[in-house]
Amino acid sequence: LFARLAPCLYRIRARSGAWNSMAKLEVTVVRAQGLKSLKHFTGEGPFCRCEIHGKHKSQGARFQTQPVSNTFEPVWNETHPVEPYTPGADLDFSLFDRGVKRSGKYEAKVTVPSDLFHPHGFEGELPLSQGGNETDATLQVHIQLADASRGATPPTPATLPSPQQLQHQFEQEMEQQHHQQELDQQHHQEHLGLSDFSGIEDAASPIPRQPSPTAASRLPG
């Protein structure tokens, strides 16, 4: 059902302008906890990288915090801009450890869907996964539109319906289509019935009798 509703949600987002404007985010990486649960994590120099999903090579689309030495509970409290940001794009947070000899390999990661922070922002803890497996580690972040941080009211797109509302809308559309099909079928059957009845009437109509040649010859000229 979700696969059938997803195109509807995509069209609603496109019509609302959610993917047609650029914005600027301010992202604060506060702290990480429970890093001891990560395999091979040494805690010698943990740091966090934030980037727009799929745009890790774009200028301004990523930043990383300073490493914190010798801790499994690093506190960064660093705020950085992320721009240009296209509403609808997700954010990736990756955790690295300088004590692990892996070139460019992150130790834990979480992807934040755009619906969680745009347009109203997000502040809280996110669960980190390692190699696709859940862990006890968490990352605390604060994400908001840059205009909101200056006290201005950011432009917001049209409110997106919830999955329950989409499902209800889908069921209503299906019911209307079914009802219309029943009406069309009924009209078609009525049309066929009238045509058959008309044919019967034509077949039952009396055929006018033609006068016989003998009778016609007796008629006065």
C-alpha cells in the first residue's frame, strides 16, 4: 500500500514547493554517548561529520567537528551552517575515531529524514548504527532553519498529510472509482436492454398486406 501511496506524497510535496526552493540550515552537534558499545572504537579522537545525503563532495554541504581526545562521551557543542539546502534532502551524521586506522571509514552513522527537521526543526538524541546493526550509542543534535535562529518565521510549505490521511484519501478514491464503475456498468446494461426491446417490437410489428393482383384488377380505373 505504501508503494501505491508514495507517488501521491511525492506529487503533494512537489506542488507545495517543498523541493523547489533553497534554504540554509544551522546544525549543532551537541554530544555523543554510549560509544563503548561500538566495536573497535578506541575513544582516542572521536569527531562527527554532517553532510547532505548524496552531496558529500559539494561545498557547504558538509562539515565536521573537532576531535575530542580520550573519551567515549565526547561533547562538541559546535554549530555550523549547511547550505545550500534543498528541502526534502536528508542529513547524514557519521562518527569517526582517529584511533582506528581506517582511512575515511566511519564507525557509526545515522541518517535523519527531512520530514523530521524541516520545516519546524529538531532537537534530540538519534540512535547510531554500526555496519547496519543497532547499537547503544546515541548522538544529540539540534537542526533548524537559519532564519528561525534569528527569530524570523521561516516560510513553510503546505502541510503534508500523514500516512493515515493518505491511506484514507486513497481508500476514498478507490471507493469512488468502484462506484463509478458500477454506475457505468448499470447504464451499459440499461442501454443494451432498451436496444433488445426495440428489436423485439420491430419484429412483432404487423407487416402490411399487399392487395392481390386479382383484387387490384377489379378496382375501377
